[in-house]
Amino acid sequence: MTIAVIPARYGSSRFEGKPLAMIGEKSMIQRVYEQTQKSSAVTRTVVATDDTRILNAVNNFGGEAVMTSEACRSGTDRVAETANLLNLSDDEIIVNIQGDQPIFNPLTIDDLIAPFGDAPELTMSTLAFKIQNKREITDPKDVKVTFDNNGFAMYFSRAQIPYPRDGQTGVDFYKHLGFYAYKKNFLDKIVTLPTGTCENIEKLEQLRVLEFGYRIKVVITEYDSPEIDLPEDIERIEKRLSQP
């Protein structure tokens, strides 16, 4: 059984109330929830929030939501709290869905959890997409990831990585999409770790895992997943939705 959890925080310095922003006739959180439910791999979808406005909105469209602490450091911590509220077993696979990517392809969830079937010892995976838009290579809002020959993450950064020192061409760059899958017992371990140095500098919670010596499997997906960072991004997503 695979449980999908969508962390949804109301407060945001760049876009307060983002989960409730309307995209066409539906809120962003409803669109993310409905996309998640289209995945044949997901058996249950839960929104994890710290605000009753989001809780009520989810209940109103018939979704499932739980209230979590306002003190959660990150989305990962909110997902972990939810897993314990739901009394999930240690070997349960939990998928962390980005709440600001309302048109993601549900097949990416299948991509994300596939490695667990091949490697039972695996504890965490995430998604990456080969960058097509050159702007994303250097834009700090688009997180980049590098990985080793076995497909495990070496580093995540808002900077361009790897950097072609000698001006090499034909270098592939990969964007991190921010979806995660974890075994529940490993998720519990992550939230006991202190905030890492690089995590604090880059403001990337996944670096906590690497800084304390654990591994993250990087799955390359063929499906991009545009996100909404600012109110002006909504128009771009609405245009995508209007395309046949």
C-alpha cells in the first residue's frame, strides 16, 4: 500500500495562502489532490496542513486532510507527523507530493516508487528531469541535482551543477522535481536529525539526508512538473491547462 501525503502550509513569504489560490475553477490544493488520485500506485491521499482554512477547503471538495504542528521545520517533517497520526507501519511506502505543482503527471509517482520493488533495502527516492529550458540551469528557484553512476544523489543545489569549467558543451543538467518516497521507519529517522549546514545555507531539506551519510535514489522521469512560486505563475499554468 502506498500513501501519498501533500504538505500544505498557508504561510509563505513569497505567496501567502498559495494552496488556496484558484487555478481556473479549482484551488491549487484540489488540483494537486486530484492529480495524485489519478495514480494507480496510490491507495490513499492525505493533505497535511497547519491551517484550518486549508483543512476546510479539502473537506469541502471531499478530500482527506489532517492538522499538523505549526512548528514543522519542513514539508518532510510534516509528512512524518502525518504518518504517525495515521499509525502507518514501519515498512509502509509514503510519497511526499509537492503541493505547488498542480499539473504533474501521475505517472511520475509510478516512476518514483519503482526502485523499491527492485531493491527492498532502499529507504528513499526522488525525481529528476533532464533540463530542456536553458534558463533553468542557472535560475536559483530551479534546484539542480547530480548523481553517481549508481543513480544516488551526490548533491542538490540552487546553483549550476556540474559547472563546465573549461566551457564544455553537451553537458546534461538535471532539475530536481521535489517529489519523494520513503519507508516510514526511515522518515522517522530523518526528522530526528538536526538541520544540516548545507541544508540551512541552500534551504533544501533533502540535503539533511546527504549531510548525515544517508542515500537518496534519483529516478529520471520523462515528465516535467512546472511549479507555482509566485502569483504571476498561475497564468502560465492556466494556459497549459487550456491546451488540448
